[in-house]
Amino acid sequence: MNSYTFNKFIDTLFFYLDKLENEYSAEDVIKEFKKILKKAYFTEGAIIRDISEEDEKIMIARQEGKEEGRKCNFIKNALENNLPIETIAIALDLSVDEVKNIIKENNLDKLSE
């Protein structure tokens, strides 16, 4: 299993664990989590799991949020180390305008002054 597939699997497990903790008592969480684990299986390096369309949308949004957070942290650290925006854009495979938008949206422009 490659690291992307493994990370996706772990994210999926944590998603369901969070969901169960909101719906069940502590001891029932373990029972329900075991049921979910038994339903999940691997094929050709992929995780197969029947999930609702709504849960899938939530998981995608979480993943996109994590990715955006990683980009923001990278940009913040790069600016603190005086890297040019052009270099940051190349490192993140983004356009200079996209990097500038992230800087503006996250109030990181004060770091580059």
C-alpha cells in the first residue's frame, strides 16, 4: 500500500471515529468501530468502503481543508525565511497569483513586509 492510500485509509478511520463519538457512548464506539473495520477491505491497493454521499462530501472537504492548511503553513514559513513568491509558487505548483491570493486570504501579507 502506498503512503497516499494509507493516509486516505487513516483519514477515513478517523472520520468514522469522530462520527461515532458524537452518536454513541464510549463503550459502544469501540463496538461500532470494529463493525466499520470489518466492512472495510483492500483491493489492488485501494480501500473499498460503502459510504454515504454526504459522508464522502464531508471527507473530501476535510481533505481539501488539510491540503489548504499545508499550503498556508508552507507559504508562512517560506515568507518568514524571505523566499520570493515566485519560488514559493514553483514549489507548490501554483501560479504566482494563486500564492498571492492565499497570502491575502490568510493575512500572511504582513510577514512579507
